[in-house]
Amino acid sequence: MADKENRYEDNTKGKFFVDDQCIDCDLCRETAPDNFTRQEDGGYSYVYKQPETDEERALCEEALEGCPVEAIGDDGDE
């Protein structure tokens, strides 16, 4: 389970976040490209835009559920 104490600083403030367990598998970026992006130098994903629509929220939830290392959390700062 993702730990907000270990969340990357790159994450935009809000409900969803990625922590330091990310293995850069690309699943979240493929699932919700409007919300996740890659930090090129560090080789990990992060949330660059919190979901603004029900569709975006559903795709972020799908990415969270599909993350192979459970690096995506949904209890960040509201």
C-alpha cells in the first residue's frame, strides 16, 4: 500500500499520489495519461494533475488498482 509519508514531492497536491515504491512500469501513464507523467531523471511516475472529472477519477482509480507494486495512493492531501 502506498505511503503518503514516502510520496514523491513532484506529485501535485491532492487525493492521488505516487510514492517511492514506483518501478516505472508505465501502467499508470498508459491508463490515465491526463493525470500521471514520468519524472525523466528519477525514472518514476507521479501525479501531475489531480482528476477533475468523473472519467479522470475512474481512470486514476483503475491505475491505482492495477499498480503492480501498490505505489499509487488515494489518501493524499485533499
